[in-house]
Amino acid sequence: MPLQTAEPDVGIATMFAACSQYFLSGQRICLVGGLAIGKVRDRFSQQISAYFSRWETVLTKALRKKGYPAKEAHSLAEDVLIGIQGSIVLARALHDDQIFVRNLKKLKARCIHS
């Protein structure tokens, strides 16, 4: 996983590229996010929690390597996950992929151009 193994800026850029590629390939909703808010949530709650927790932890570590203080890195990682998941939902609901694209660019800039 590049976010764990690559230099922070490379890993973070790779993460955003993968999110963009997935969304723009027609997979307009995150399966895990869909499960998290759907009726099957209780059956998969541990797996969903582990998925998002791991993503947040790995992103926080990459941001720490960039020099962010611990609390700021954690807060930014949360903002990124919320922003990605929220923009997927909003873009899908409004049938406007550019909502997702614009938000991803803003989030990436916050992480990489610190």
C-alpha cells in the first residue's frame, strides 16, 4: 500500500488518484460506505469500522511523516475521509461528478501542499 510504504507526498497522491479512478470508473459509491449506511450495517460493522479506522490511521501516519503535529494530522485525516465519502454521496445524489473531482483536488492540496 503506497500510503504506508512510499514517501508521504507520493503515497498521499497515490491515494487520491486511486479514489478518483475508482469513482470516475463508474463505481460512484464506496461499497464500504454503502454498507455502513445500509440495512446490512450490523452484519458488517466490525469490518467497516476496521476499514475506515485503518485508512484513517495510515493517512494520519503519512501526514505525521510530513511534519504535521499529531492532533493536526489526525484532524486532517478525518477531514479527508469525511470529505471523500461526503463528496461521493453528494455527487451521486446530484448526478454531478465534478463535485467529487473538485473536492478531491481541494483535499489533496491540503495534504500535499502544506
